[in-house]
Amino acid sequence: MDKNPKTFVCRNCNADIEVKALVDNLKVCPACDAHYPMSAQERLDLLVDTDSFQETDANLYSIDALEFPEYPDKLERDIAKTGLRSEMLSGTAKIGDYPVAIAIGDVGFIGGTCGAVIGEKVTRCIEHAGENQLPLVIVSVSGGMRMQEGTLALMQMAKTAAACTEYAKKGGFYISVVTDPTFGGATASYSSLGDVIVAEPGARIGFAGPLAVASLQEELPENFQKAESLVAHGFIDHIVHRAGMRQLLTDLISFVY
């Protein structure tokens, strides 16, 4: 099998799409507008001003504290695959020439699952934003809490939620950008605590993951766990095409400067 195919079939419309055409179109299907996942670096390049990003906490990385089978191998594999030491990039940058604190998840690193490192990075990013009176942007993508880290992963929900609360008390402005997929503890904590919550079209967002929901063997509503359903029911504020996300962030951030 070709490991680097030049074409693929869109999961949404079944059209044959050239990989290059998808990449050139911000990883959005040219035929039906389905949004495909981006790496953290790709999304950073899309959203922030050129050469403005200053990474923080790059030295943080996951360890196998519970001696979970095969976990070290998975970490090494995804470090090599993504070029990241953890599942999130965090730091400061400018968007539309406005300084911000920003954190961006990467679904390619163990499914974007949330472990101790992502919780620590999110918390430090929030705290830095509060201490320096910066607007905060967090781009979420998550397969849930990382089972290989057990309670160490689960406690990140409380830690990040508490950091969001303290940031809000300081009058901070937090924009949560929710992308496909965002499930589990991320949805139950920092992803849902923004002053403004925006999502990309078709993003799958929920607490229970698709496999858990499927096990119920129940008929589900149309657009279940989709951004379109969540915005209709008031759980998120706005859906915006990937191409317009940077301008939307610029417009929102301009309100606090």
C-alpha cells in the first residue's frame, strides 16, 4: 500500500480529492467543505502573526509514571511523528498585532488525549495570561483523558477549570476554539469555560466518545455531538469556517484593547 497517496476519498462526500488540493485549501475538502484535522504547528501558522510566537514550557514532556504497557513506545513514536515533545504547543504570540497567550492541541500526538503535561501547559498558559493581563486563546482537540496516566490525567480537569476561574476573577478574556474531535475531560473543563466559544463546521464535540455512545444502541438525534447542534442549543456561541478563524479572533480580541 502507498504510504503517501496522492489522492484520497473524502469521508463526508466520497469525492476523490488530491492531497495537495486539500493541503492548499487549509485541509478543508474543496468539494464539500469538510474540515480535516490540522497539526498544532499548521494551526499556529494559520492563526498567529508571522514570527510572533514565543513558545513556553517546551521542556515539559510525558513520562510513564504508572508503568503502563507499551506507553513509552507510543510516546516515542508520536514524538518522532509530530516533532513535538507533548500534545500541545503553548506560549505567547500576536493575532492581528494584538498580544495574546495561546495554547494549541495536536490530535496527532496520542489522539490529542489529555495527560498531566497538557493540563500543566494549559494551566501555566492561563496563569501567564492572568499575570500579564493578556487575552487567552486555547484551541482544543482531544480524544479524552489519557488512560495510560490514570488519576494523574483526570485531575487535570479540576486544575485547568480552577485556573480558568482565577483568570476570570482577574477580568481576563478567554476565547475557546473547539475543533474536531474534542471529547472527554477537555470538554468537561477548559474547552467549555471560554467567555466566547467558537467551533469549526462539523466539529465533533462531546463528553462520551463515539464508541461509548454507539454501545447504547439507541437512535440518536440529527447532528448529535456536532457543532451545529451545540450552537443551536446554546452550548457554543459561533461556528466559523477555518479560513475566517483568524479574522474572527482578531475582531474579538480588539474589543479588549
